[in-house]
Amino acid sequence: MKVRITHGPDRDALEKKGVFSWPIWTKEESKFPWFYDEQETFYVLEGDVTLTPEDGEPVCFGKGDLVVCPAGMACTWEIHSSVRKHYRFDE
């Protein structure tokens, strides 16, 4: 299972996807396990995170990154600075 990260995606492309109308999720500095029942796509407005898939290498992302986490992935989120993101669960 691989996390896909696009660093600094084009704003026009984000607007075309409707990213800025997606709900917002926030979370303070913390570390917790997570499992993705569905694929999630999100755009980070604030924060700094290390996400470690159960069977993979850690990936880091933060402000300005567009991230896709696949359905079926178990991982650990480590939030180094508070996160604020637009998100969408994909079918």
C-alpha cells in the first residue's frame, strides 16, 4: 500500500477537483493508529505529519501537499504540528 503525495499542486487543478469545498478536519499534535476503510484524498492547509504504513516506510507531508491514502491501509499518524486539512473519501 502506497501513499501518494503531490507537493505544491497547481491551484487551478485543486479548484477543478473542488478541494476548497470539501469538509475540513483538524487535529492537535498527537500520535494514533488509523485504518482506511475507503481511499481518502486530502489537501493540507496547515501542519506537519509523518504517516507510517503498517508494512511500509514513513512518509512526511505538510502544508500545501495533496495526499492520497489507499483503502485497506493500516498506519500510524504522528502529527508534529496541528493539522488542518480539506478531505474527501473516494468511492
